[in-house]
Amino acid sequence: MSKEHFIKTNNYQTPESQSRALLDVLSLGTPAYFGTRFMSMLFGNRKLALANKFDTHTWARRSMDIFRLLESCGGKSVSYTHLTLPTTPYV
């Protein structure tokens, strides 16, 4: 998987030109396409984890795959700002 697959900036917005997946459009607004694809990804991830092949790079790549799936089903990221570690305790 190339590095172009990942977000390289500190903030991100879904492009206005992002189109929906054809099968999502054909599912007529139901969650059928998303649910099927998501479960397929989930079981694929489980298979890798059970085989002890789910490393940090694979986790990051698969997370981006799910993010892209959400976008292909009409989900929009309107403002993503890189989170920084706090300088003071939360509690």
C-alpha cells in the first residue's frame, strides 16, 4: 500500500468531488452495502490478528480502508485536526 493512502496533513476534509460507491447508491439508502463491506473488513482483520500478522502498519492501513469506506458511502469529514498530547493531566 502506498503512502498516498494515508492523510499527510494536520487537517483533512472530505473532497467535494468524492463520489459514492455504485453499490451504495444501488442499495437505495439502506446500510446493506456499508454493513456487508464493513463486516468483510472486520473478519479479514480478525483473520490477520489470529495469524499474528496484524502489526501497526497493517492496523493503520486497515483503519484508512474503513475511513475511505465511510467516505464512499456518503460520510463526510468536515474538519479533522491533528490531536496533540496534553501538557497537563486530564484528571
